Amino acid sequence: MRSGIVLLLLYMIVLPLDAFAVNWLERDAVSGSWGGLRDSLQDQGINIELTYTGEMVRNFSGGVFNRSGSVYHDNLDLQLTADSDKLGLWHGGRWLVYGLRNHGALPSASLIGDLHTVSNIEAADQFIVYQAWYEQQWLGGRLSLLAGLHDLNAEFYITEYGNLFLNSSFGIGPDISGNVTASIFPRPGLGLRLRVQPSEQVYMQAAVYDGDTATRAIRRAEGRMMIAEAGYVMTGGAAYKLGCWRHSADRLYAGRSFSGDYGVYGTIDQPLFEFDGSGKLGLFLQYGWVPADRNSNIRYAGGGLHLQAPIPGRDEDVLGLAVARADTHLDAETTLELTYSLVLTPWLSLQPSLQWIDNPGGDAMVRSARVGLLRFTLQL
């Protein structure tokens, strides 16, 4: 009798806990819908996202500093978007306010000394308004104008497949990030972007940004960063993009003075084939060129493979292998990255990454670096 009562009590306790655990694991965010408030705000056109990204980086050997060691760093991102249509104001308007907190060590700057930067969240400690802009769309979204604090790399020089990788070069090439001050992570600046999309597949966009994002002020001596890009995006994921840019600030390099800097780039995302229902294999390529007489990173080429659902039943997981090469006046730094994105729940993912860096810093006399990263992303 007693054992039956105990079993009944355990059943009454465990069953609700089990249902709660299942519900909790299936949430889009750890904190859920805030008692319905989050869903209510979304219905009214206001969306709030809070994301924590933590990462452990280990240099096993080699690098410019020739020492091993481990460091930890993290990002905290808070984004608020608002839609003018849903708010009942006017048609085609959109706001974004994005706060960013960076904290922790600097893996490339303190341990490795590479040009590419092994982690795309590496930044000095800061707590800033990262982006704050307003966008107005017309003609059903075929024409739009955006103004405010804006990350250039949120819309320019992007490969969708390349976004998987943790090395910074697969986000934006060092032909821009390693040569000029641009409106990119970790501190975008003021900008104005115009985008025209004459068809579903074709778009053209151009933007002008403050030449020195450290000041976030419009000053003549800082010049302007101007960029333009055209692309053809096909149904199914294929995308072909070509861009050019110019920075108008006077430039001093190797004892010579130059009137500004400029460059061109191109990217390709190419699906290859599908298998076993959810499995998809894709290829991405990047290329960037700048004049060698005024830049230290004179050419960049990158590319890799992106495998969706590499394991049957793990449809959200992604396996990737990519290589990046930056040519300098001394030699070329080449990075090989192998990474796996493991989606545990809708709000938690783990991503280990192994990177092998040849000629760190573009110096053939420096021992190759072997680096491991373990990143986790938590949707709060």
C-alpha cells in the first residue's frame, strides 16, 4: 500500500516536471515569452532580442608571440526593432537600436598575432550603442534608404555560407578590415545607405560612412568611406556579388603620401547538391584586391564548404571547412578552419573550431599556430 502511494506521488511530481522540461527546451529563448509580454510586443511591431556569446580560445603552439595559453571573452547583444506599419504610424518604416557589451581577453592580439583574427567577436572591453538607424522603404521594399549608426558588413561583402565560420576573414576580408578604418565590428559609425531592387533576384546598393568610426563625428580630415555593391541572388541560395569601395582620407604609407585608398571585391555562394532529405552541400568564395603601393594586406582570397545536416536526424547542425589567404609585402598568411555548429535547443548552440595558421602575421619566419575555439551562444 505504502509503495503504491509513493509511486503515485512520484508520478504526480515527475509528470509535471517532465512536461515543464520539454516546454522549456522547446522555447525560442531561455526566458520564454515573459508571461505573454514578448508575444504581445511582437504583435504590435516591437521585437526584443538578447544574446550572450561566450568563447574559450586556446593557442596550442606557434604564433608571433610563440607561446601557448588560453583566454576567455564574450559578447552581450541587445537588439530592439520596431515596425512602423504594425505600430499604426506610417507605411514602410523600420528602426533598430542595438546595444553591445564586449568583455574579456584579446586572443589574436595577446596570444597569436595573426592578421586574419581567429575570432570574429574579439574586441576591447566596451559597452556602446553598436547600431542605431532608421530605414524607410518604398515600392514594396524595392527602394529603401537607411540612415544612422550602421554596420557596413551587415549588408556589404557578405557570404551566407561564410557566416558559419568563426575566423573574422570569412565575414569581411582583410583587404578592407586590415587596411582602412571602416564602419564594421566592433565600432560602426554614421552612415547613409541607398538600396534599389528592380527584381526579386537583382539588387544594387551604395553607402557612405564616416571615415573614422572612433569619433563618430563628421569631420573633413577623417574623409569618407564609400562603398557600392551589385548582386544576383537566385532562389535556392545561389548568390553572386561584386563590390568596390574608396576611402577619401589622405593616407601615409611606407613614407609616401596618397590621396585616399580604394579596392574591389567579389563573393559567391553556390549550392552544390542535396541528399538524404535535409542534407545540403554548398560552396562559398571571396576575393578582395587593393593597390599594393599603399596597403599592407594587398590581396585576399577565401572560400570553403558548408554542409547542412551532416548527421542524419541533426537537421540544424552544420559542418564547415574553409581556407583564407591574405598576401602581404613579406609573405602570405594562410588560415585553415574546421568547425561544427551543434544546435542543442532553439536557444543554445555549441560551436567548436580548429584553426591552423601558416605564416602568422604574414611572416614566413614565424612558427605556424594551432588554435582551438569553443563558442556557445545563448538566446536570453
